[in-house]
Amino acid sequence: MHEYTECYLYYSCMMTECDLYIRKIWEECLMQEISHLHKAKELLEKYENKSWQQVIGGCGDFPDILVLGPNIDYIRHIIATTTGNTQKEEDVVPLGRLSENDPFFFYQHVMNDPLCEVASHVTIDARIRRKGCDYRFEIKENPLPELRNRRCDNTSIGRIPACTPASASSGGTTADNCQCPLNK
């Protein structure tokens, strides 16, 4: 099923790609996955004594082509509403709901102190010094005002509650949302 799904995804990408050069890349990926699919079929018959129809069902036709499109607005919404969320045990919670003794802050102190030595920030700072701004490609200004200055690495948002706007945590929490029978 894994190989069949990969073939379906590459076929969808190939069929919906407008750029002929990139379409050839998708076609090559599809051909590679089709060869994997044939090998998986052989192994399925040899070791599990099953036909591919038993696994995939029907005649193997793909469902409707998956059309991938722009998701910029969705991503901007996620950035705007969840940047201030963090993990607390099994739950996703707004940073502002943590007490000062929560393990999140201990972890930050152990893993990210001193902040000027954290590899990702060293890389961003070096890029800013070299190019005059960070690495982000933006078609509109960042949905969070705190992240709009591309000449300075914001190391506070998402780490320090007072520097993280409440609006960046409006995505809710996962507390008590699990319907898994193991948790009952």
C-alpha cells in the first residue's frame, strides 16, 4: 500500500505540474516508484501469498488526482495563531498558561543558555551580518508584528511569555481531546 500511495502522489504531481522541466522530475520519480511497486507485488506474492488486489482492492485505479495548490494563507493563519503554543506533558497549551516552575522553562535554560550559542541563532545572526536580513522569503509582511524585523533574530517569541502575544496562542489546546481508549 505504501508504494501504491507514493505512485499516486507522484502521478498527481506529474499530471498537475505546468513547468515541463519539473514535470520530467515528477515523471522520473513516478517511474522509480512504479519499479518499487512491481518489486513489492513480487514480495507480497512470495512471502505473504497474497495478490496485490487483496491489498489495494479493485483494479488498482488511482482515485481522483490530488491537486496541490497554494497554502500561503493557511500557513500565515497557523503562524499567527499557534506560535505562542508549547507542549506541557501530552497537551499543547498557550505559553502564557505555564507557571514559572514548568519544565518548559527548565528545558529552555538547559538547552538554550546561553542563547547566543544556539546553533540556529548563530546561523541566523551570521546570515543577517552577511546579507543584511534573515533567510525568510515573504510575499507579505509577517502576520506577527514581533517577527517583521528581518534584520534582527527574535529569540523571545515562543520562549518568553511576556514577549509572546496572546493572539499567537489562540489555536486552543489539546487538553482532554484524546478519544484514545488507552487513555480512558
